[in-house]
Amino acid sequence: MNSQHHYRVLIVTYAHWEGLSRLPALLHEAGCEISVLGVPDSFPTYSRFVKHQFISPNDVDAVVADLNVHLQGQKNKYDWIVIGDDPLLYALEKRRNEAWVKAIFPTIVGNRGIDFITSKSVFIQHCQKEQIVVPDFDLCSDFDELRAAGERLGYPIVLKDAQGFAGLAVHIVENEAALSKIHLQQQVIAQRFIYGRLASAAAIYREGKPIAWFSYYRSRTWGDLGPSAAIEFKVFPEIEKLLTQLGNLSGFNGLCGIDFIEQEETGQLVLLEQNFRPTLTMDLGRRVGVDFSKAIRILLNMDTSNGNHMPMQKEVRKNIVPLFPQDVFRAIDAKDHRGLLKWLWYPLWWREMRWAEPFIMFLNLRHIILKLRGDKKVSTGRFV
């Protein structure tokens, strides 16, 4: 590691997403000094590895404005600015013509990359042009187009807004009667429903080139369209080509995740979407030989001793890895009493809890108690 340079990373956050709380520990292990700028009480601010905190009002545009002022006041530039959530990416996209936004947006291909990152309709169209396998789709701006899409694609049909996250902008419509109740306010993507097994990959890109990744089945999810609650590692040989194609289109730089389906009949991988921000499984790769803290050092040119070579994912025996606290919340909502009791009586699962981050651990336990009491504020949208 280069000891002459003090590597500084700024995490910028607006959404109260628990998954982002895993990033400070990874950055600390990589040898970075970590600062956080964002709303009060965001999950990363509870990390014991964060050195500096800069608090903004609880408004996404205020966070963006404060970020602009903060960056102008810095004598020493940050080595990496991590935009931690989708609402922030969308807010920055609105100011894309400002020089400072262009400088920090995580793409090297300008407006083309920004559109690819922030618009699901642009994303799926570009993927189709590059012959990446995606679900058959139509873009629909009115009900007549939507009805025609339902007739062509068949039911159930998947509807997606151009922008959205955590499954909140995705709807599965079972039949024509349910479709008739849809009121379009903007263009949507109508997709053919693909039957198969949900899977994902976590990856790190360096200027459009994937430098480390690992993949897994999403064995359990918190809600049909919600975040992963348990995973099963799986090597998909096709992933490297897919990640490379996506990197060529986005020019992305940083941590991300991709979601896909292993088609039931053919075993073919069908791409669903790419999340251009850190995901909640980012710290699990070392269990299959892919250490993202080492990849971060390569990303930031901190360590060139390995020639930018990262080990490939190792095959492991089938084993379900539960995620904390997501799987606890899933069990509560699903009334899965057996699954909930496992967290109490199965010591092997205890290692999945956040012992290295006591304040985050306490915060998650508090949310679990609130959930058990029936507090509806503890929703899937906070735990991606």
C-alpha cells in the first residue's frame, strides 16, 4: 500500500438504507479515512469507522446543495465520492450540466452514461441493442399502449417506472381486469414475466471495467419484490461477459449490484436491472474468495502489487446465508415463527449479526423490537 498518500473517501447519503452501513467497515479495512455527508441518523453515521460527519437537512435537494458547498470548501480532494442511494443519483441527474456534478457522477461516458444509470427505460433499450438478454418489453405512454402490451406479452405482466428502487416502482399485474385499474401518469416499461430463480451479483467497476464480483441466488426475499433476506452463493460463468457489456455501456466507477433470473426452462440468465450503488451483500464476497476491501485498494490505486488481478469466485457447497436484519424482518412479516426462532436458538446464524458495529447492531435491534410491536414505519424501503 502507498503510505505517502492519505486516502479519503466521502459517502453521500439521503435514503435511510441499512445496506449502506456495511460500506464504512470495508473502506476502513482497505485503509481509507471515511467521511459521511447526508441526513441525520442515516445508517453509515452510526459506524465506528467514520471519522467525520457533515449533517444536512432531511431533503434530497438540500443534501445535493450541501455537497456542492462542501466540495468547494475542501483543500484536499477526496479520492472517491460514493453516491450511496438512488434518490441522490436522480437528484444529481437533474443538475447534470453543472461541472461539479459531472466531475463526481460515477460514469466516464458523460450524458450517455448518466442516462443509462438513471433511466430504466434507457437502460433496457440500450441492453437490447447490445444483444444482452432482457425480458421482452414495450414502452407504454397511455392505456391503449398498455393494453396492447398485455395482449402481446401475456399475463402476468411486469410494469416498471423509469425511475425507482427497492421494488417500490415495480408492479406485477396478474390479468387484464387488474390492468384496467392502472392509471398511467408517465411512461412505463411493460415487461414479459419470466419464470425462474432470482439471482444477483455484487461487483466493483473501475472506469467501466469490472475488477471484482461474485454471484448468488436470492434464496429468500423480504416481500416478493423486496431486498434479499438470504442468499446462496453460485458461480454463473456468463456473469463476466454480462458485467463487461454493462460496463461498456455505463462507464460506471464504483460498487454496484445486478439482478437477473435464471430462466426456469432453459437455464439462461435474463437481466432484470442494475443498481448503481453499493448493495447490502458487498461484504460477503470474502467467503468465496473475493475480498472487496482488496478490490477497493485496486480501484483507488492504493495497491498495485497484484497487477490489478482479483481472484475469481470459488465454488462452495450449497449453504443458505441469512442476512441480518433483513431475514428477521422477513420472518416477522411472513409469520415464519420457525425462521424467527432460528435467530434465537441457532448459534451459526449469530455470526451474521453486526457485532463489529455495536451502534448499528443496537439500531437494528431497536428496529426489530419496533417491528414486533407492529410499527409500520419499519418497511422494506429502509433495508436495501
